[in-house]
Amino acid sequence: MTKILIIGGGGMVGQKLAQSLADTPLSDADEVTLFDMAFPPEGGAPVAQKIPGNITDTGAIKRLAAGRPDYVFHLAAIVSGQAETDFDLGWDVNMMAFRNFLEAFRAEVEASDGAYKPRITFTSSIAVFGAPFPDKIGDEFFSAPQTSYGAQKAISEMMLTDYIRKGFFDGMSIRLPTICVRPGKPNLAASSFFSGIIREPLNGQDARLPVPDSVRHWHASPRSAAGFLRHAATLDTDQLGARRALNMPGVSCTVAEQIEALRDIAGNDVVAHIKPDPDDAIMAIVAGWPRDFDPQRAIGLGFTAEPDFKTIIETYIADDLKK
């Protein structure tokens, strides 16, 4: 029996990963457990158990660690916009709770006298990088975040790398592009509009565009995000050496290019649902985000994403658009 724990398993990416594991298990006998504050009220990915709880509850995390899962995916976080506006909550959830999580699993490893060594995959973010940027961010570009969310993710990456260096765990951090097109409702992430300007028009609803259409960003689909996580969990980490944080592949495009891809697929009437509505706060956050990457390490290690934004939209239509 292979035990798999997804922390943040009630969220969109957690559900995509859980469904992927249900469709194609990692082993002959996977037992998948989800932990989150809430789960989809109807349906949802089929799993062995769903445990409600808060990542800041140290007792709950210790109980999860006591189950000694073989694979742990840590997806739980306060998203970028909320981490910027609620300073204390962002640090409590995105960094302090992550340290407590690592300590809970370290205690189980040490209690086992080396018999237990989990594989931990942490979802980091391209927000660990800050301007000024080169035309494309390569694998050697340094991490200098300019938001609270980016700082929290960068520190968590470094903590996990150090615990791995000390031999407590195996695993890695993957720096996700902005995941788009996200199904469901908008969230509090500053990047939420990237999905909204595609999702809402395709569902016959107006969408707010708070930035100029010249803004360029780095994207991958929810399907790709689940694929990144699966591949990271089974990758031979000896290939990574001591550098355990990796930029994921994606698609670099402007908002105007997103809109033209939507127009090509769905027509002018759908695009007409996009309504410019400038927001200085969101524009200030987005201005400090990276725009393009050259993720040669990840590509060389077998990570893959969509070739263009039109394919990202087609993936949303195939996987999530309500018929």
C-alpha cells in the first residue's frame, strides 16, 4: 500500500491531482488522503479519506505525520493578493505553518530510526523572483521576491532544501506558473483575472480586466500542474543535486495574446464580455512579477506544459467548461 497525502487537497490543484491519481495511480495500491479546510460540496475526486482541518493546527499536522504517508504534496497557501493585504495571516500560513509541518514529519522520521523517509513535494511560485528581470529568466537567475507571498514561498523552499540536505526527507519544490484557466469562481489571488478573462466570457458572463493588455505573464493549465506534481514525486532526485527548487515550463504571452486566442476559439461576441477596469493595486503587484522563462533544467528532466495559450484554453474547454 502506497500512502499519499495531499495537504490543500480540497483546492482546485489538489482536486486535479487527486483525480489524476485516481485515473492513473502511482502504484498498484494507492491510498490517497486529502487534508483541507473544505472540500467540493458535490462530487470531487475519489479518495480514501478527506480530513477537514487547518494547516496552522499543529496538532492536526502531527496526526497526519503519524500516519507516515510515503508521498506528501504540500499545496496549502494563502494566495498572493490576500498575503499582501493580510500580512500576519500570510506569514502564519505560508511560512510559520510550513516550518511546523516540516518539524512534524521530521519527528516521525527520527522516531522511526531511519525506517521512514517521506517524499515531499512543495508547490512554490514564480513569485520568488523580483524585478528587474532579463528577457527570459533562466535557471541561474537569483530569487529576490518583491511581495510578501514571494518571500514566504522563497523561505519555505530554502527550509525544505535544508531538511532534505540533512537527510530527513527526499523531495523538491516546484515553482508553478500562474495556473490558468482555473475552473470555478475567482479567488483572492492578484493573478485571478488571467483566468477570469477567459472563464467568465466562455460561460456567458462579463469579466473585469484590471491591467493593460500589454501585460505579459507565464502560464500553465491545471492539467499541467497535476502533471508537474506527479512527475516531481517520482523523479530521480539525484539528478537535481543540492538544488531542490525548479522552475516549471509554461507559456509566456500578453493579455492581448490571451484575448486573441479566445477570439480565435470562441469569436467576437465572447470576447466582448471582457471589460477594462483599471486597478492600481493589482497593476502594482503584477508589475513586479516575472514574464518569461527559459526552464531548461525542468524540460531536460521531463516536465512538460502546453505549447501555446490557445491550447491552454482548449484544455479548459475539454476538462472544465460546463456543457
